[in-house]
Amino acid sequence: MNKKTQGHQVPQSVLLFIIFLVPLLVISNMAYLITEKVDTNENERPIMENNYSVAGVPLENMTKEGAIDAIERALINIDSKQITIQIDEQLWIIPVVELQIRYDVETTVEEAFALTSLSSRQHIPLVFQYDRLKLQEYLEEIATQVNIPVIDATVYKVGNRIEKTAEQIGSVLNIEQLIMEIQNAIAYAFPADYFQVALNEVMPRVSARELHDVNRHFATYTTVIDTTDRNQLHNMMRSVERIEHFVISPQAAFSFNELASPYTANNGYTIAPGVENDSSSEGYGGGVSQVATTLYVAALKAGLDIMEHHNNSRPVPYAPLGYDASVVKKSEDLKLTNSKRRNMYVSLKILDNKVEVQVFGNQTDYINYSLETRNKRTIQPEVEYYLNTALSPLSEHVVGAGEVGYTIDLYRVWDSNNQPQQELITSNSYDSVPRIIEIGERHRNANNINGGKGTTSNR
């Protein structure tokens, strides 16, 4: 009888080893594959797929590192370039090295690679810094050589006759525009370094044609500058400089604030006292009202009409009561209009410590006007009482005497066919200044106290 052959059984411990080993090998292999994939991605470099260029260097199919290297090589001789500026037949050279241009190529490339294929830009500007002040100095020096000043036509009085001067059209180099053009050239590494520039024409504000019919002096009015405040004087001169002279055609209007304002530091004005000449009334443009006053009176004497006028809150030292005009406040303007048939010409100047305004027109429009004030009334100041416990109970102390106010009318008068004519121009009102009295606790007016307590008054 044959014996059955028995198979060898695998020990249980070996089976357990195999069961645990196979998964470990699988996991290990997967980890290796993942790590290899990550390393491969990190070693890959982005490639420019769009048709962009920087400094004339095409970036397509370049890596960032390759693009940076190529652009830096393209810029290596940039400082040897020269900027040529031609104006008419004259040439000026600006060495590029003087502008100290510093390109940031890495940032430029980063921005180029960040653009999408939807971008319409093809030539990418370089990121850069440079000495803008140096460029401006060069251009300002050129401007001093080529600019032609604009000159207005004028009318002036010589004895009993008038003289005229013709206008001159000015020319000016537009420095800001040229700076922008040069900056654009820098951004693209000077694809062109030659700039042919045309000067801008500046037309005069007053032309000889506008003065053709002006043949007679109509009126002059002056006010004396009695202030010792340098800022007030500066503001007067600034407003005269802003206005200087103007033509007002028939039915046209003139606005003082349109030419002289805004009364700000940016417009050349300084802080100075106003009419009251104390620190509480200080503001930009303090003093300008004297110029407006001088113009106002000259305009009235010449026959111009008043569209808008405001008098000062208090009488002024440089003009008779009722003759003044205030313009410093933004809401207050002096506006004139010409009801004559021909143009009128007005000039302003400051000379020999005086503000002077002259008005000229056509002989056929001339009328000899004069001004008169009437119906002057006095406004007595109110009395304000303030408690001062440092005083004896029944005593009083006058701190401010107060000032009277006024109302007064201004008329323009003239003769027409030997018949006197008159016109009410304005009814003016000037505030009074209260009389200030400090009183003791048992003073007879203790019930009328406006304020104040303790040992000093509170005003």
C-alpha cells in the first residue's frame, strides 16, 4: 500500500511576515513616486508663452532667469546714450548718465510673467527710478533760452493824451510734457533718444484790436497804502499782479474774484489782518479789499455799472465812508458790467505806496460822473457788562470804549443836457463795536451781566 505524500505547510509566522511586508513595499514605492514628482515640479521653470518684450528683448519661450539675464545685457550700455532735444534750429544734449537711471529688471520680469494672455500689452515698460530734478534743471535752462514772454496790449495816459502799445504772442516750452515723453523713452530703454519739440503759443489777454476804439481817459482813482504790515502789502501786490488790466466789452461782466482768487497760500497769498487790523480778523488775502475798493470807485466814476458789491463790516482808513468794497470772503465779490457802446480798458498798479486804477474808453461814451454820500446815520454802540469780582462791589471799569456804526448811501451824479441826474448805487451799513464795562458784584447793572465770573472777566 502506497503512503500518501504530505505537502509541506508554510509556517504561520512566515505568512504573517508576508502579509505585513507587501503593503509596506507598496506604500514605500508610492511615497517615492510622490517625492520624485514633487522634486520634478520644483525643478521646472515657468516659460513665457506670450509674445511680450522688454527693452526690445523678446521674452517668448524664456524662463524668468533667462529673461533677466537677456534684459540686463541689453541695458549694459544705457548710460552711454545721449538725449538730443531740437527746438527750431537749436540742439541741446543731455547725457543719460547724468540722470542716474536705475532699472529694476527683476520686478519688471515678475510683472511681465504675471500678465495673462488676455493682456493687450506687447511691449512691457521697465520699472525704474531716476533723478527727475536733474532732468528738470536741464529743461528749465533750455526754457530760459527759448521762451518768448507774452506781452499784452496796453493803454496809458501821458499828460492830456493817451498812448498804446501792441501785444506780443508768447512762446513757452512745455516742460512737464517733455518730461513725460523722456520718462516714456526711459521706460522702454530709449527706442528713440531724439526729441523734436515745438513751443506752445501763449496768447495775450489784451490785443490791439480790442483797444482800437479806446481813445479817451475816463477816470483815475488812487488810495494811499498806510499799512505797515508787510503781508497786507504782499497780498495787495499779488491781487494787482493777478488782475493787472482787462478789457470789458459792451454788456460783458467782470468778476474780481474770478481773476484774483482763491485767496490761499497755493495762489500766492499770505495771512494778514483784515479791516479791523487785529489778529482775530487775520486770514489769507487780508489787505486785498483796498485794491477792490480802488477799482470800485474808479469804475463808478468811469460809468461802469455794479452787478455785485459788499462794503466792509467797519469803516476803512483808505477810503471815505461809503466808498469801500470787500472781496476777501469767498461769498463776497465785486462784479462790474459795461453798459456803454464800446470797449472799456481798466488798468491796476501799485506805485509810490499807492494803489491806482485808471479807466479808458471811447470819446462818444464819455460822461463826467462824480460820487456823493448822503443820509449818513450813526448807530450807537451797545453796552456789555461783565462781572469782575476783583473789583469793589459797586465799582466799574471801562475796558473798551466802543465805536459807533453807520448807515450811509452812495450816489452817482452827472449832467445830461444841462439837467442834473442821480443814481443810488448802494446803501451801506457798518457795524458798531460794543462798549465793554467790567463791574463789581453789587453794581446797579449786575442784573444785566453778559458773562464773566471769578476774579477776572471772561470775554
